[in-house]
Amino acid sequence: MLKRDEILQADDAALSQLCELDFCRGSGPGGQKRNKSSSAARVRLIGTELCAEDCTERSQHRNRANALRKLKMAVAFAMREKFSPPSRNVCAISSPEYPLYVAKLFDALAENAWSVPGSAPQLGVTPTALLKILSRDAQLWQAFCARRAEAGLPALSPRK
């Protein structure tokens, strides 16, 4: 099994080799095309319980790519390693490096018991800037708040 950072840096072809891929008909509205073609994609990382699926597009290939990106985010949220600083302080959500960036944020937060003031200096940002980074992505914010709640910490309000 590859290390977390290798999984997060892998391209779609390499990551697909580490996954079980399943294609099926998507659920929900969409008419005849959705009911007749197996364009929905489901991926599961072999050796783990981590999986993701997508059926937002009409194309099986785009749905597979979207599911693989979702799987990378699931890996970033779930797998912890010893903290090593990210290569930059901010990363665009659309960047291919974003899941690795998120994993490193979560590594720092986990090492500091999900404390924003304790993690911010390690990441080279202020606590307010860290809250802004976390709150700009709804999925990231939800995962962060869930970890804080599991640790028994009070809820925080997102920064804009």
C-alpha cells in the first residue's frame, strides 16, 4: 500500500490502479439518458473502507475523475501522518495539490488537539487566517468542525 502523500499526489490512472471501480446507473432526476446508461462511478481504495462516488455528469469518464477527486479528499480527511509543512500557505480549491494541502492542515490540527491558535504558527499563518482557509471550503469546514466536536471542543463560527 502506498503512503498517504503518494496516494494524494497520484494521477487518476495511477490512483485507479489502487481502487476498485464500479459503474452503475445514477439515481435521481435526469430522464432517459440517466435511466439507460451506467455513467455513475463508485471508487473504493483497496485495503481501506474509504470510498467515493459521483453521478453529476453524463460522462462516465468525468464522473470517474470526480469520484477519484472525492476519494482523495476522503483520504486527506481520514489518514494522519506526522506533520510536515505544506509547500505554501494557501492553495486553490481547484488545484490538483489541494487534497495534499488539506491533509497537511489536518496533520497540524490533529497534532495540536484541533486547536486553531496552536496550529496556526506551525502552518505559518495567524489563527484568523487559518479559520479563513478552513471556512472557504464547506466540506473542509464540516470535517474540521466534526473533529473538534469529537475532541469535545466548542463550535467555532466560520470567518469570511
